[in-house]
Amino acid sequence: MMDKTDQAIERSKKTVQDTTNVGTETAALKAQTEQMNQVVNELDSIPFSIKKASQLVKELGTQVATDRCIMALLFLIVIGVIAIIIVKLVNPNNKDIRDIPGLAPRAMTQELLWSASKKFLKGSSNGL
């Protein structure tokens, strides 16, 4: 009878141990299930993130194109101003292009040259 009781106790201990092991495995499975649910939720949010990133890339592309257009226009303006300055320096009597304020002294017209030569001649004749 004692042997049977000892065997029953050993079976009970083994059953308790097996139940503990199953409980531990069940807890681990529950944690893994929660992790899987989190992964699924994150996977559901990926298409939204990709769509938002695509919109941002398109906006950046538009801004870059706009910036390049503005830079091209500014470049053309600078080239135009440089061309006008060069033409005015090469041919200061060109009446098709207005004088650029502050660039160079105003080109002498015929009247200014005539009056300047008269003053020079008067000054040199007085000194003789």
C-alpha cells in the first residue's frame, strides 16, 4: 500500500511538473502572440508611411525644380547686366543703351568736348 502511495505521489509530482512546464510554455506563447500582434499592427502602418514618404519626395522634387528655375532666371539677369556693362564700356557713345548710374563718368558729348576745348585754349593762350 505504501508503495502504491509513493508511486501515486511520484505521479502527482510528475503531473505538477508537467503542468508547470505547460504553464511556462503557455506564458511564453502568450508573449510571442503579443509580439506577433505588434508586428501585424506595424505592418498595417507601413503602407501609410510609404504613401506619406512618396508625397514628401514629390514635394521636394517640386521645390527643387522651382529653385532651379529661379536660379536660371537670376543667372540670365546677371549675364544680361554683365553684357550691358561690357557694351557700355566698349562703346560709351552708344545711345541705344542708357548710362548706368555709378558705373563710369558720363561720356562726353560733342557739346561738352567743344566747351572743354575752348576752356583749354583760353587757358593756354593766357599763359603765353
